[in-house]
Amino acid sequence: MAHDIAPLVQQTADRLAGKQVGAVVAAVTPDTVEIRGAGSTAAGGGSTPGPDTLFEIGSVTKTFTALALARMARAGTAGLDEPLADLLPTTASVPSRDGRQITLRHLATHTSGLPRLPKGMLPTLLLRPTHPDPYAHCTADALLSGLARTRLGAAPGERFRYSNLGAGLLGLALARRAGTEYEALVTREICAPLGMTDTVVTVDPARAERSAQGHSRRGRPRTPWNLADLAGAGALRSTATDLVAYARAQLDIGPVPPGLAAAIRTSREVRHRTSPFAWVHLGWTAHRLHPRQGSHLQIWHNGGTGGFCSFMGFDPEKGIAVIALGNTQHPVDRPAFDLLRTLQTEHAVPG
């Protein structure tokens, strides 16, 4: 039975706005796109956020970093199994374990054995959990200096261990190989081919006017995060409009440049199983729901910064995707997953 998805999307946005200052939710099916906002771009005033409001998307950035790797692997300018050390300065010291080197594949699937955070960051976050800009010091020099003093928690390729450090190093390494900055690399390899004009690291004055204000869980304004050379782990800002274009490319809906479509296929071909029902691709987490829940496939990533939370999830078998963006630290995952599962179950298309 066909359903109009607009009320479902608005209900989810309204549900999120109950805990967010403001939120935008988008849903994609093979035949339609709905984007709805609720709440406000800023506490105490501001317009309702909409399709072109910019949000920090946090770790959803990691999927762009991994797709840039897949693009470069297809082009032959980087290899999935190329050692990280080959893309860094010759003076860099990269840890290894049990005779195994860290490869780019390991970084993109969180199987490098690297810790979650760069060397020395954990005490800072424990002592100052509300630090206004905790990654600002993560320059290339600081990251490589810390890397030389880092011990791996497992041999590369052995087990999944989520790592902001690993994803950031991947972005740094790919940008260095490409001879450009991380933002320019993502623009060239992904955003420009898909017409995504508002997915950026640096926000210019015009985009600043369309940017939501970030907030703590309690609704207090937070300053934007600057991830310096760890950008590949979570520095991108984006809009629902741009992320819909990104989701449609992941679903192979509409025209997708051949090179990008091939890179997306490559990203899905890589799998590292984390449980009987879950695994990671290049940049994405995936699982299949229990048969009692329909056995639906869900591929997803979420994100969080000092003042924002984000989610993108999709089912390539049904051509359905959900995007949720909020401007507080309160997670948006549960309502977004609920919407995704509802659309999967009802095969929702416009009535």
C-alpha cells in the first residue's frame, strides 16, 4: 500500500524538535524526496531550519573520506591495501604490530588498531568535557608526533575499534597524496560531481547567514568546532539538500557520474564483520534487522560535535534513505532509525 511520506517526515522533525533547538529531517524513496524542519536555528529566536540550513555533520564526514579513498583507488592514485606510511612524510613513524602495517583499508574500516583519539587528547576531554574546540590543536605536525608515540591495541585488520584518529589520518594522507587540502579533495571527488555546493569545511559569510547555531544538550550556545588536520574525521558542514543528493547517489537513484558510482560499489564490496548481523564497509556501518523486524538492510553513520548531531541511514535494496540534522548535542539516531524502519516496512511511496 502506497503512503504519503510527508506526514511521517514532519512528525519525525517535530519529535526531534522536542529535544533539539531545531531539526531538519529528509526522506528519500525511489519516487520522491521530502525535507521538513521544526524548531529554530537558534535558542530564543531565529527562523525554522530548512533544506538549505547548514549544520555541522560531525562523523558523517568519515563516509566522505572513505568514498574519496574509493575514488582514488579506482583511479589508481591510491591503493586500498597501500600502507599509510607510503602517503606520509618519510620522517613519519607509523606503529605496527605482529609484523602488520596499517593500510588505508584499515583506516576506512576502523580496523587499524589505533585508539579512538590522538595521543594526549583523552586527559583534556576528561578534565574539560565542555572544551569549546577540543581538536583545534590537531595539526599535521601534532598528529604525526603523537602517532610516533602510539601503541596499537590490536594487529591491523584484526578487530573493529572506532577511531577518530584513524579517519583523520586517512583524510590527511589522501589530501597529501592528491597534493591539495582535505576540503578541496572532497569537493573535487564527491561534491562537485553531485552538484553539492554547500558541503564545506570553511563557512564563508554567505553560508554563515544560513548556518544553524549549535547548542549543548541544555540548549546553551556552543562555538563551531575546528578539526584542523583531523578534518577527515568530522569537519564537514552540510545541508539537507546536499545530503539528499549524496543519499541518492548511494542508492543509485538518478544520474550518478560513472566514476563515482563505481567508487560507491567499491566501498560496499569491502566488508569487515563485527557480529553475526553487523559489519562495516568503507566508511559505513551496516546491519540486517532481525527477521521479526523484516530482515531489512540498514547502512548508516551518525555524527556529533560540540553543538550538533546528525544521522544518515539508507537501504539500497529498497531505495530508501533518511537524514536527520539537529542543532544540539542530543542524539537524533532513535527517531531517524524509527522513520527508516517505518519506510522500509511500509514500502512508502507517494500516494
